[in-house]
Amino acid sequence: MNLIKKPNNQNGEGGITLIALILMIIIIVIISAVTIRGLTGEHGLIDTTADVAQNYEIISYGEQINEIVHKTIIAYSSRGETPSIIDIADAINFEDWVKSAVPNEETNDIIVTVTRGYVYQVYYDSINGKVFVEYIGEEDESIDGWPEVTAHYEKSIASILAYPKDEVYGIAKLDLIYKEEIRGSIEKPKAEEKFDVSEIGKGWYKIKAISNSGRWRYAFVKVSNVSEKLKPPVIALSPVNPDGENDWYKGNVTVTISMGENPSAKRICYRVLEDGIETQERVEYNGTFPITKVGRTEIYAWVEDEKGYTSEESYASLKFDNVRPVITGSKIIDATKGAGTWIISSRKITSKCK
């Protein structure tokens, strides 16, 4: 007998049987279970939302660190100087959201820990004008220190030589990364390891040293196909001697690059660093060009042949400033006021220039 009576009508429809009601309840329970698991499961919506928020925070802190590094480099370059890794660490440490910024002159990098516990590696190559800011994990006081790794390109064997080290836990693995792809790995590496990159390509590589503690650190290496048969080109500045004080140019200055003795070379190329940061990685030279950027400019030039081999780089730098300072304010201190608007006795004037 049905618990819910089905009303009589011409079509025999409109009622709900006990079986139909049970089936409906089962379906609702299943949908609810799937929904709850979708919200709270291993890859649920709640977890996914939390991950997205954390990833955004990690990226945001990295961008802020990168901005401080660039501002520091530009500030030093405006005075015709290059900041050391210690100078950059001091600038990062000044921020109240930074817990610590520890420089390492051996690896030429800085380990930065922010107050939220995220840890970053900062690397600055002053010769190539490259800055790398890499997220390398979260703070864990139960683990002692970070692994170290240095590396360089050996052109005679077209290989990158890497030197990983972790005196406490040891190194578990080395990864060769090119254009954000792992192109080679070495398990339980020795104190010196070699990666053959002859068939991979030119450009920047990252060597990732992973410690048995689970922490990791990078080395950064630039690879180019340098040929000893090609000679570096000649970079000339005109005028040769700066026309301002302290080796600064204040008038028009131009750059000319000549091929030199290179019968097999097909083109001259150059790259430019402005305020210590690379702005042009590779430009084909098409004639004399002017320098108009206020501050320090560095030019690196090389020749290339048809096969893509290059010479060593030539280098020239200059400091240019054609902007007159403007006094935006002044204040007279330690002075005695005389009659009218005159100042008598000893006086000291301080001013702010723009």
C-alpha cells in the first residue's frame, strides 16, 4: 500500500510513490556529497582558492623585491657607480615587510625572507645587467641553512660546470633548466658536475641544486658560441674625452662600432645597459647612434659569422647628464639677521636640488 495516496485524475499522474521519494533522497545525498568533496576534497574548491591566494601573494612579494633591486641599481648608476650584492641586500632589509636579506658574495646572491615566511633568491649580474628573483620555498627553522651552487660556462668543451654544496645534508639532485624546461638531471651529484649544452642553445641557463633537506637554490649561467677565429669589434665614442666634470659628458655624444679584422664576420651586434639594467639584448649595428639617456650607459659589441658563432665582446661605458639642476627650496640656518633683509655674521645655506 502506498503511504502517499495518488489522487485520481484522468492521466494517472501528479502523485509521488515511496520508491520515487527514496530515489530522490538518494540523488540529493549523492549530489551533496559530490559538492562537499568538491569544496573540501584533496583538490577541492576551498583548497584551490587558498592555493590561488597564496600563489598571488608569493608572486606579489617577488615583484616588490624585484622593484627594490632595480631602484637600487638605478640609484647607484645615476652616480656612475655599481652596487655590490651587500648594497642591494641593505636596501631590501630597509623594508618593514622583510624579515631578513642575507647576502652571499661567494654565490653572488641574496636569500630574502619576508614576514609571511616566503623565501626568495636574488641574483644580480652587473656585467650582463640581469636580475633574477626566484621563489625558493618557505621558512622552516628546523632546517639548518640553504644549499649552495656556483656554475660557469666552459666554451672549450661547450659545457656548464656546476659546483653544488650542502655540508649539512648533502645534495640530492642537480637540474639543468633552459627556457623553464628541465634539459638534464644528475642524481646524487659530486662536488663538480658537467652538463653538455652544445646541442641545446644559447642564452641563460639555471642550475638547480636540490638538497636532501628538500631545499633548493639556483646558479645562473649565460651561454654563447664564442669563436677564437673572430676578433672583437672596436667601439669608439665621439668626442673621445668627456666635456664635463668628473668624466661626465654634458654635450652630444655618439657611438661608432667598426668590424675590425674579421673577414669571415657578417654582422656587428651590440647590447646596451642603461642604469645597470640590460635594455637591449641584441641589436644589429646599422651605423653611428647617439646616447641620450641621462646616467650611465654601457655598450657591449661583438661580431657574428654565418654559422652563428660570435667573437668575444668589446666594452665601452660613459656617463651622460645634460640636465641642469633646479633648486626647489632653500633654508638659512645659523645666521644673524641684520637691518632690513640683510644677513650678517657667519651663515650657512642649505638647498634641495632636483
